[in-house]
Amino acid sequence: VVLYNTLIHGLSSCGRMVEAVAVFEDMQQNNGCSPSIATYGALIDGFSKSGDLRGATETWNKMMADEGCVDMVNVVVYTSMVDVLCRHWMFDEAYALIERMRRSSCHPNTVTFNTLIGGLAGSGRTERARTIFEEMGRYGCIPNVTTYNELLGGLLKSEGTKEGLEFFKEMDSNGIVKPDLVTYNSVLRSVSRSGMLVLVLQIFGKMVSSGIEPDNFTFNTVIDAYSRQRRVGFAIRIQDRLSCRGYWCPDIVAYNSLLWGICRWFGPEKAGSYLEKMMVNHGTNP
RNA sequence: ACAACUUUU
């Protein structure tokens, strides 16, 4: 069963739901295996990630009709259902489901709330996200760094860099959660998109001195932000310096951003010759 | 270490 679950999870998480369902059928019909709660969990999550509300709901119903699993239904599966609903912006339904969890003695946890808050914040509903954020404590759920990162991301995207930076300062000084790599990456994204180069460097410095190692997301984020503006030349210089010193090996995402920028600001001709150079110099597969 | 949450093209 574990083997089947692993297989289903693998297919589900790259969107191959038709095959995942085929394996699900096969395990029962040809090998007499009974799905476990993790089997249903993997399937529901797969449907959720591919935006298939019906598929997720049907799987949920199958699970509820499965003698061996009804009583095993747990917070993980509920959270996946909350996730599907959020992806369809059915936030009232998601909230109702959390209420139902509480009543059915399957208590929501921090991840459950994070799923809802992430959905709200990611769709511009920052006010509502904050309300839930304040409410989760009453359910005995303590916000963690992910919760804060979700709110921060929402603020940066829908309320603007300034609002977001204020939240970041609060987060940094109140000592409840410590800003992490994702926190800094989000902030750097907004700040470099606003073109505030000095601030980018300051924040980057703060990040490094807090002992956080920048990763590909960090560099790609900044490179992309500057490629979108007229600053592609600048983006290329950053890339060159970092890779010459061996700090970073640019990946395919970075090259995509640079190419987009060169194409947009200097025309396809230039982009073509850059593409050739990049293949020779770095052995990257476009 | 069989399933759920946040950052880049």
C-alpha cells in the first residue's frame, strides 16, 4: 500500500491525475489492496493542485463511503479540502469546513489556518486574512513564520511595498517569529521591482548578517525584477559578477528572465546572440 | 522519511 501511495503521490504532484486514478483503481482491483487515508490524501491534494474541485470532492465522498477510512479522516485530509476550496476562492465554504472540523473533534492546526490565510492573502483579501490570523489563536493554533510570510506577501502584492515593509519591520522586531529565507525573498522581490536599489542592498546585507544564505530564488527574484525594468544591463552585471566569483550558478529561470528582458528592451536580435553565448559559456539547456 | 501551508521565469 505504501508503494502505491508513493506512486499516486508522485503522479498527483505533477498533475498526472488520470494516471493517478488509474493506479488507485489498479491497486484495489488487481492487487486487493485497500487504500489508506494517505492514499485519499495524495489524490485529493493532487486534484486540488490541478484545480479540479469535482475530482477532489468525488474522492472525498469515496473516502467517506470507505468503511476502512471514514474513521481515519484526519487534519491532513481536511486541510487538503480547505486548500481546494481556497483555490476556487470559496472562502466561506473553507471557513465552514474548519468550523466543522472543530465540531467533529478533528481539530484544525496551524497548517490548516495557513492554507486559508494563504488563499485570502494571495487573492488580495488582506483584511480578511488578518481577521483569520487573529482568530486562529482561539482555536489553539499558533501562527508561525509561514503565517507571517503569507500575510507579508499579501501586503506587498496588494497594498504595496511600503505597507509590506512596515509589516516586515514589525515582524523583525517583535521577536515572535524570525524572518527567514522566504521572508527576505518576498521583500526583495517587491523592493527591487520598485527599483529601490539602495534598499535592496541594505536588505540583502541584513539578510546575510542574520545568517541567512541567499538561494536561487533570491537571485532570480532580483534578476527578474531588473530585467522587467529597463535595467537588464544591470541584471546581467549582477549575474556575471556573482557567477565569476563562484557565488552562484545561474539557472534556467534566471536566463529566462534575462532573455525576456533583452528581448523586450533590445529586441530579439540581441536576445538571440545572448542565447548563443549563454549556451557556450554555461552549458545551459534552453 | 507513504498524504496538507508561504518566495522567482
